[in-house]
Amino acid sequence: MKKQTPHIYLSKIEHRNEIRIKVSFPYTQFLLDKLKTIEGRKWSKSKNCWHLPYSTKSFKALKNLFGDTLILPTKEKNEKDNSFGRIIPQLQDYIYKGDLHKRFAGEKILIQKIDHKSIAVYIPYDKRAWINVVKNISGRNWNIELTCWEIPFVKSSFRHLKKQIGLNYVIFDLDIKSDIPDDPERKTKFNNNKTKLGKQFLNEKQQLALQQLEEFFILKQYSVSTIKAYKNHLVSLFLFFDKIDPEKLKPENVRAYLLHLIKFKKISASTQNQIINAYKAYCENILGEPKLYIEIPRPKKPKKLPNVLSQEDVQKLFAVTKNQKHKLILLLIYSSGLRLGEVVNLRKRDVNIERKTIHIKAGKGKKDRIVSLAKKAIPTLNNYLNTYKPTSWLFEGQYGGKYSVRSVQSIFSSAVEKSKINAYATVHTLRHSFATHCVENGYSIALVQKALGHNSIKTTEIYLHLSNEEIKKLKSPLDNFDF
């Protein structure tokens, strides 16, 4: 008669502030040798047991080694819904893609403890709205090793989840004590021995000044990025002079602040100009002071030449990009000289295949323009529309809505790496390349200016300096030598 394999009993324990899987079994050398093959297994003298990392990987290894002999705790009468017996099946819903990538599936969020300061939040990969909720939690970040969101182990994190999602959709696989902090710590170094504090730590007058300037910019319908940049500069300025009320700040204070940043932070010329403009905007538009002239040297903006790819390199990028959607994005950026923000903001109705035009709406400076649609891009465009069937945005994300800027950058970086072309190229390099190649092909600067949407023709003239035809006009004296 075949001897029956002893049962392996699993339970959950906390060992040195870490949740582990306790493995109990009748001692035999055979079972012990099998257990020792699992990565991360440890013997605890204090608990007098073997234990493993509390993860899907451990449970999967146990299932492979011991199969049906595994015994999980049964759900008791008064046991909470987040018992170990329910958590392990939830963790089985991981979808593995190789050794580095995994996605969590299901209908609930799983929360586990990482340490006394942070917790792991496993969100089903198809619950985009829940992911966005967690992204708005202060102090959150993506944990690459655990492939989960990591948020502060504080009361405000749980309040946010309760308000935005509801606790019925959350499984808490941890003990939450009442003495945990309300908010995450925000102490970091700032300016020598000072503390860098966020805008929430400004005094009432400083907060009012910031709010007034923000409202002014919103009424002027400035872009979100411009408002954010101006606000951040003012916050830093206010905190640098935290003993001086905003309305009492003088140009000499701003001068001293800029000197500090240039010496110790090595700020760029454009950042210096932005700080001056933020201070001027506050004084002139909020305090009502006359046109302010600040006797602070304005640095000359460095005249940098943009990077340009050869036409052969651009063809290599297209050749290595096999995905239809990805290829079309790169084709449109190059063929029409689009900005990164313009291509992700394209709607399906903005592209007129019959007229071979693309309507760019509210581009840089909130200006509309019409650009040409290349004939050779149309077959790829038609194939893409028939395959992906976008509804509103021309390029839609995996979970709906418009495609993200980060995704386009990732597509381009991948293409650059595969094609082994200029390593310093960015997505915007395609726009520069379009303009330069148009000049090299004999098109007028005025026509290129209109296609790019430049206010001044001087901005467009820079592409004359990049044209191979212009460069070749000056023959090097070295070419006259007879070697």
C-alpha cells in the first residue's frame, strides 16, 4: 500500500515586523530538503518554525513542491474577511510575464505592510480609476521590486482610500493601530541647515499671495505647466525669506536669492529668468505696482543648435518600429513637424484623409494651424484606424483616454535603441529633423515657419544653420591639400 504524504500546514505570522508564511509539517529529512529549495526560507528560533516570504512566488513554489498536501487555515466563525485563507487565493491572481513583470487581477485592492513607514497596495491592472486615486496620495511611489504602489503607512492614506474608493473594495492584510501618524513626514534638507517645506507650510500671508497669483493666471487661462512653474518658484522664494511678508520683499531680496541659487544650485539662465518673471507677475498683477524694472542682470539665453537626424537615420527608426500604432505616431511627428503634446492631443476628426491635412488645435501659444498629411503615411493611418478603431482621440491609451506623453517617449527611446542611431535624440528631434530636411529640399523659410507654427521667422532661421547645403557652401582649406 502506498504511503500517504504528510500534510503541510500553512499559517500567517509576523516576524521582525514582517509578515511571513509559517510552514508546519511532521519532520522528515525528505520534506525538509524540499522546503530548503524555496528561495527566502528561514528557520526562526524564537517561533520554532520554518517560514517563507509572504508572496505569490513562495506560495507558487509550495504548490509545485507539495501540491494537494497543503492545508490552509479554515475560515472561523468570527474571523475577518482578510484572513490568510482568503488572501492566498487572491494572490494567485497574478499574471506573470517572465521573471520581472507581474500584474495583479481581481475585483479588490490588496494592502500589505512593508515596514512601519510604508504599505504595499496591489491594484488590479484593469482598474485604471483606482490607480489614479492612489497616484493622488501624497508620498506614493511605484515599488519596482514588489511591482506594486507604495504609500505612507499613515491615517491620511486610509482616509483617502475610504473617501475615493470605499473600504468594501479593499482587503487589509495587516494590523492597523490607532497610534500611526496622521500624515507622512516631510522633513528634508533645504538651503544649508534649513528645512524644505511644502506650500502647505507657508504662513497665511504667503498662502494668500500664492492663491491670488494662481487665480490671476487661471483667469488669464495660462497653461497648467506655466502656472505650476511660477507657483513653485514663488514658494521657494517665500520660504527662503520666511521672516519677510510677501508684499515686503524687495528686488534686492530677489537678487540675493538668485545669487544663492547660482552659486549652490547651479541654476540655468532660463530658470533665473523664470524666477524674475514670477516675482514681477506677483508685484505688478497682485500688488498693483507699476511696471517693475528690476536691476538684476538678465542672462543671455544660450543659442544652442538643436540636434538633427539624417534622413537615413529617420528611415531606420521607422524600419525597427513594427507596431502599427507606434509607427504611425512617429510618422506623423516627423512628416508634419508636430510637437509631442500636439500628437497626443489629436482627435480622430482632426485628420482629414481626403484633403491630406491635419488640424492642430490649441498648439503652443493656444494657436491653431493646418499642416499637411504625408501621402506615404496614409496607408499606415488607414490600417491603424481599421485595426484599433479609436473612438474620440486618434491615439488612445490602454484603458481609454488619450495616449500619454510618457508612452510616446518610451516608443521613441525603444526605436533609438533598436536602430542604434544618435543616442542623444529625443522625440522633439523628429520635429527639428523635419524642418531641417524641408530646408535642404529647397522649401522657403516662410513656408517652414508656417508649418511649424513659429511666431517669428528668426526662430525658424536656425534651421538654415543646420542644413547640409548651407554647411557645404564653405569649403574647408584642408580639402585643398594633397596628401
